[in-house]
Amino acid sequence: YTGSILRVYARDDVQGANYLAGGVSRSNRYLFLACDDGKCAVFDVMSGSVERIVNSFGKECTTSAAGGGESDSAMTRRAEISGVVVHPHCGYLGGYSNDRGQKRGVLTLFK
């Protein structure tokens, strides 16, 4: 397969962050990418620039935040984000996790 790179999406604040999951808004204007450092980067699809970064994305989508009690190990733990879902009508962003330490997956919605 041969082809060309049409657009590169990269964050300026972190070097070497890996993208775990992504989703596109209904209007195809924004690209939401969950990163392994626990943040969610919101890119403008046309320009490729970062519009916003959701800092608490990974922490909110894991078991420790859903259980209510946060310990020091929960704060230093890396995100285990399984996927990102964008609601087609309401503009909600959902992040879900299937962490090994929990019996059920956790779905967290952001508006």
C-alpha cells in the first residue's frame, strides 16, 4: 500500500505521548484523542492544531475516581483508557476504561 500523509496531529506540550483512542465530532470539526499520559487532546481537524486539552480525562475514566477514594497510587497510575465515544447529537464526549482491577468498565461523560 502506498500513499501520502495528509495531516499530522501532534501536541506541543509533550514529546512522545502515545494516542490510545480517538473519536470525531458530529460536525467533523474536532478530533478527540485520549493520550497515555491521562489527557485528552482536542484537535481542529482542518488545521491540525490543539484547541483544548482535558487534563483530568484519564483520572476520571479509571476506577479510583469512580470509587470516590483517591490514594497516592491512583494519582501516579497511568491511564488505562480503552476508547473514546462522541455522542452524535448532544455534543458529549465519553471515555471508557476496561481496567484489569475492576469488574465492570467505567464510562465517564464530559460536556
